[in-house]
Amino acid sequence: MSQYIFKMPDLGEGTVEAEIVAWHVSVGDQVTEDKVIAEIMTDKAAVEVPSPVTGRIVSLNGNPGDKIAVGASLIVFETGESSGVAAPAAASPAPAPPSAVIAAAASHQATGARVMASPATRRRASEAGIDLATVSGSGPGGRILREDLAAAPQGAAGVAPVCVRDERSETTEIKVIGVRRLIAERMSEAKRTIPHFAYVEEVDVTELESLRQYMNGKAEGRASLTYLPFIIAALTRVLESFPQCNALYDAARNTIVRHRAVHVGVATQTPDGLKVPVVRNAQTLDVWELSAQIRTLSERARNNQATRNELVGSTITVTSLGRLGGIASTPVINAPEVAIIGLNKAVERPVVDRGAVVVRRIMNLSSSFDHRFVDGYDAAAMIQALKEMIEHPATIFIPKSKS
């Protein structure tokens, strides 16, 4: 008999600890090499961890929501004859390298050697006490989707729900872990440290809507354009005159870092909460390229497939609630950025135009700025410049002047 200590792997990017999001095994379980045993996360990047050995689980270090230091013991296995299974040829107490852990997890998903489901779906199944092996997936390749869980059998043996229901008080306790914990921490920090200056402006998007419909009619099989790529394209032009809004605040050095490249974060609602995938060098892309990147990155974020690199590095964020956009909103700045632009719902309204009441399509832009570094006048001037370009959308496509 021998023991194999699997330590919290180093996921790179200066990571010193990672959070346990979910266990997929219990103490006493017999596991085979490459079986997914846990889901861990750092900075919004979730990784399914496969077992490095075949053996019996002796101990698990930590509960969902706990943070474990890199290099600290995560799981202890018992290997050898007394464990009831054969030990690997070269078992070692050293942790498996991060690349091997991540590659093994990706290999499982690619080959379909196990139940196909995202980490978010697995976590919901665990919380609901659902055995995914009993669920029929309706997604590509039999992948189990969120809606497939609704008709699934409840209370699978050996599953310990995270939610604790107290029948006497009729309350439900849900531990704040994973992406939701990160969202809570980042939002609290942003509102606590950043003096937000909010500015809302009404924009006539009648001409933009006409152009959008015309271009979609000429799409030749391409996915339809929304307002978002047009507005991002306009934003990249406007920021040339307002570089103080395309910047990051380095609090450690007390320095504002202005960027010439525009890396736009696109706030995306996912089953796990809000994520912000990044369209890099948006100033170099046309509206079709912007549309394609927004769609691809958003889908990857919703399916929990986005890499850490795709979720960091934005210099300004755009958020849209689409049909739920309402009249106005007060978006929270995505620190360390200093500005965020929010799109509200576009509706037809009666307006006065040259003395006559006409119907126009109107949408509000709701923006927030870090008032420490962006003066109110400059914030208003930037939104007014963006408004002018959106209301005259042909100007978005005029070649930039060479300086």
C-alpha cells in the first residue's frame, strides 16, 4: 500500500491559490486515472481536474468555496493492492503538471469518454442531487444542457447538495462560491473605491436601424448584425479624441495607463453570472468582424469554454441588456477601467422634428466614469461625440485621417 498526495496545481499567471468550486468524488470512492474529481477556479477561469492515478480517495482537503494554496495538499489517494485497484507504474507524491491536468480535462470532453456537460451544468446537477449518468443530453454530441436537468431524476445517491433547505423556516441557503463570489467581490470593490459619475443621453438610432437592416439584407449567409458592433466601431473612433476614457488605473503605482489600442470588454450574462470576454484591438475590425468576435466570445463565455486570456485585458467595457434594457441604468465600472457604456432598449417614440411630431427610434446610452480621472465635462463630451456618430452612422465608415 502507498499514498499519493495530489497538490493544488499552479495554473500560471502568478496564481497563488485556487478555489474549490465542486467535488465530483467523496472519501472512500474508488477512482480510475483521468476520472474528473474536482472543479477548481481562479480569476473566472474554471478547470475540471482529472485524477492523476487509480486508487481510493483517502481524504479531501477543503469544501466548495474554500481557497487552497498552490502546492498544498488537495487530495490524498491510497494506491496499491490494499486499495482494491492497481497502482500506476510510476506513482509519485509530486502534483501533476498543470498542462497535463488541463490537457486531460480537454481530452475527456473531446473524446466523449464520459458524460458531456459543462462545469456549470455539473455544479447545478450536484446542487440538485442529480446523477448526470441518468440524464439524456439534447445538445451537440449528447451534451447535457441546463434545460435537460429539469426533467432529470432527483436525489442521486452519494451527491451532497450545496443548497441547505430548512423546512421549518422555509428558507434556502446557497453558499456564494465560484464566479458568483468573484462578481460579488469585484462589484463591492468597484463601488467602494470608485466615485462613479453617471451620465445618460438619448440617441436617435432611426438611421442606424435603417443601415443595419440594409446591411443584414446583403449579409449573404452571415449572422445578422445587432446595434452592438456599430456602437463599438463608433466608440473606437471617438476614443481617439478622449484617450483619458480608454485607460486603466494602476492603484499600486498610483498611475493612469492610457491605451492606444481599444480592447473592448463585452458584458455577457451567463448561467454562472456576469462575465466580460474581451474583443482585442477592436479599432482594427470592421462591423462584420466585430459582430463575429462578439458572438464567438459570448458563446464561449456562456458555455464556460472561455480561456482566462479571453476574460482579461479590457480597457473599456460595453454592456447591453438587450430587450430588457429599460429606460436608463447605472452600470458599475469594470475596475481597473475608468469608463463603461451601457445600451438601453431601443423603442419608437413620438418626437418633435423641425416643428412636426414624427415617430423616431430612440435608445438611451447610460454611462459611468471614474470621477477621479475623468472630469464630468469630458465624460459628457465623449458621449455627445458618440451620439453624433451613431445618429449619422455613415461617419463610422469614413476613413480615419492620417496624422
